[in-house]
Amino acid sequence: MSIIQEFREFAVKGNMIDLAVGVIIGGAFGKIVDSLVKDIIMPLITVITGGGVDFTQKFFVLGDNPNNLQSLDELTKAGVNVLTYGNFLTILINFIILAWVVFLMVKMINRMRRKQEEAAPEPAATPEDIELLREIRDELKKRQ
């Protein structure tokens, strides 16, 4: 079997396609969560903390700042070493929200599965005459 045929079999397997769909949906879901954090939650946190709080602009200057630059953009363009902890906080909040949403989704799916399992009818009990015939059959097998 040639390597091209092997690759084609590998790429067309159902699991690969499922994985590709999952990655695409995951990327789109990540963009939704990013927007949720940046456009909805962070402005609310800013209002709750008294306004003027923008985590993405929080940083520490590490090293010399000879021109006494104050904005992150100016410092970055000047090549000054900057620790941007605000960006990390934003990404951390993003991750916590994403993990929470995934947790709630899994919890909801598990609840739906339990309801479905509970709703599934139990198999009807085997009638006594069928049970008796099975016992007779088993006893006859033992005698042979």
C-alpha cells in the first residue's frame, strides 16, 4: 500500500473528520468567549470597580525607561522590557469563563442522559412458562 493511499485512509476516517469539526467549532466558540469577556464582562468589572479599570493596559516596566514613556504602546515601540500582567489577567478570566461554560454544558448533557435513561422502558419480565421451558432445556443439555 502506498503512502498516499495510507494517508487518504487516515484522513477520511470518521474520527479524523469528527476531530476536524470539533476543532473548528472549538475555535469559533473561543471567539465567542473572547468577545463575551472583552465586550461584556470586562466593561461590567470596570463599572463595578469604579470605572477607569482596563486590565489590558496594566503593566510593570522592567528596566530603564529613559524617555519616561507612560503608555504600553509607546514602551513596546521603544523596545523597553515590559511585564504586561493585565493581558494575562484578561486571558485568565477568559479561561475561567470558558471552563465554567464547558462545565455547565457537560452537566446539562449528563442531566439529559440521566433523564433519557430513566425514561427508557425496562424490558418486560419473561413469562413464567418461558422460564420453565428454559430450565427444561438446560436440564436436558446437562443429561446429554
